Amino acid sequence: MNKKTVRDIDPQGKRVFVRVDFNVPLADSKITDDIRIRAALPTLKDLLDRGAALIVASHLGRPKGKVVPELSLKPVAARLEELLDRPVRMLSDCVGPEVEAAVKAMPPGEVVMLENLRFHAEEEKVDEGFAKQLASLADIYVNDAFGAAHRAHASTAVMAKYLPAVAGLLVEKETEMLNRVLESPERPFVAILGGVKAKIGVLENLAKKVDTLIIGGGMAYTFLKAQGKEIGGSVLDEENLDLAKRILEQAGAGKPKILLPVDVLVTTPEGVEFKPSIKRVEGAPIEVVSSDAIRADRMGVDIGPETRRLFADEIKGAQRVVWNGPMGIFEIPEFAEGTHAVAEAVAAVEGLTVIGGGDSAAAIEQMGFSERVTHICTGGGASLEFLEGKELPGIAALEDR
Ligand code: 3PG
Ligand code: MG
């Protein structure tokens, strides 16, 4: 990475503001997955070991500038306390006199957690005064919030102006892994993309680098449609239909090879309930059909068995894999087999395997393959923008090496 990191600073006796992404899933105020908290521990422990006092700050959910008690970081502070095995003092806000008083006399080794940054609209409005106020709490700014690095917000992209500003170890590791998977010489290089939206920017950037592009999940239907096929009630990213056509035309010239589903699992559009939570409507039909034969009254929900074999065979021969997005509605067990088959095939690859965050990370964890891949990103949106070749504002703002 061309940015300074915590290795380049001496935090002894300093108050260090660490922006983390502790935007963790909660159910009834209970954390259901603490990976993002654990992923920040190396940075936090390193700074504490070297005599810093820590001001830890994050957003949680999308409270839109209002205090939403259910989105308090209190349960997160409690979990951090357990993981760090030392007290973490939860403050009631992230700016203001109480916070200023609390951080003023922090001795080395003390840890405070600020309340949800997004309780203030200024955070997302990228308010300079707010960024300055946050910066005034500390001597050094560390950004370790990889999952929020694609957001240009006050605490991610502006505070760096007012303090010595370096990357944390998680941000360093994530960018190194993503760079490695994009730039290493090992071939064949296979990219697997799924999920609902046609990730056109990512596709365009990866198409230049990979040997094979495997397209599954919701976005595959936009490509099937671009080939002139009936997709019934399957998800369509209308806006990107022309771009999908263009990518297919380019692939017609041979590089990269593009694999699309040859068969799919379908149900009726009424066969899946998305709200309040995703579930299959009992009794709804499940059929395997050729991707040439999707009926107008059907909706694709997973790749079919032949496609599972096709994709797995291709992945098996890879030396380098990047995967982002599930192959189907994997939250529903009946529609998870495609994602499972891909996860299993990726886990069996000997070479470098990097999993983008979000749903594919959740899937690989849920399916028990986490230990068998090289790296799982902690940021879905952030890793996607990175794969698109974009510079992430949270990283761009930091000091160059
Ligand atoms: C995430 O979980 O995607 C990050 O924490 C960023 O959150 P956001 O999408 O609400 O900006
Ligand atoms: Mg997001």
C-alpha cells in the first residue's frame, strides 16, 4: 500500500482516534456476527501495546442523522470489552462537552467508544466543522474501517485533513489481498460474480484481467436477457442491459471466456416472500429448466445442477479466484445449492482465493468454508468498488508513504 500505516507512527502517550467499521448485524440488540469487531483487534491491540489511549468510533446502520436507540453502539462496546479483555467506556455521544471531558485526561491503555457517528446528520453530509470537532478529540487519526472506505463521510474522508492520518492493519491487509488477487501472475484467473445488481463497473474492470468470468445469481438474468432469452419474472437490471450486451460481444472475441448458467432453478414470482424476511412460500413450485426455457410466469432463484458442475469444473482449474455475490437466494435452503457448490469449489482451489464481503462472505461462513479460503473481505460495497478499480475515499485521504 502506498499509504502510511500504524507502523509508521509512535502512539506512545497519544490519544488515537480509530475509525472502525463496527456496522455489525444485530437481532434484538444482540450481535449475530462479530467478525468486523474481531477484524479490527490487531490494530487496536497493537496501539494499546505501544502505549496509546484509544477513541474508537463507528457508524451502525442507517439512522439518518437521528438518535435511534436500537442503533446504539452499546452492545458493540460490550463485545469489544470482552474481546480486548479490558474495560471499554461507552460514551453517550461522539462530540460535545461530555465527550471532550472524557477524552481529555485519558491515560495510556484506556479505551472509549463513541456513540454512533450517524446519529449526527453531519457525518454523511461531510460537514467540515463536524470532522474538525471529531479530530479535536485526538492526536492521531487511524482509519481501519475498510467496510466504510468507499464512503466519503466526515469521519472516513475528512478527519485526515486535521491530524496525522494513517491506515490500520485491517485496511492494509484488505487492500493487499485485493491487489494481490488482481495483479498476481498466477493463471488461470477466474472471477465469479453473482448477486442481484449487474456489477457492470466490476465486470468491465475484471474482464480486462481474468481468463474466465463466471456470472451467476440475479445478475445472470440480465445477461440471459441480453442474449435475447425469456427470463420471466427473474430480476432484471434494465439500466445495464446494453452494457451487458457489450460485454457479451467483447467476450465473443474469446477473452475473457464468459460462463453463464445453462440451467436454472425456478419458482413463481409469488413463490418467495422478501419482506419482512426472505422465505419460501410453502407449496410454491421448484423446477429445474434450461436457461433457454424459462417460462414467462417463472422466476429464477438459483443456478441448476448442470451449471453447478460447469462452474465447479472451471473453478477447479483456477490458480487465482475472486468471488463476489451468491448464485441464488441462498438464505432459502432450497435455493442455496448453487452458492454451496461454488463455495465448495473455491475452497478446494490451492491458489489464492479472495471472497468479497457482503452476501458471499456470509454464505462462505454459513457453509463452513471460511478456513479454506485465503481471505474474506469485511466490506461488500468497499471490495466491489476496489475491484472496479476505483480509489476508495477513506484510503485516498490518508498520508502517502
Ligand atoms: C456496510 O456494511 O456496507 C458498511 O458498513 C457501510 O455501510 P453503508 O452501506 O450503510 O454506508
Ligand atoms: Mg452497504
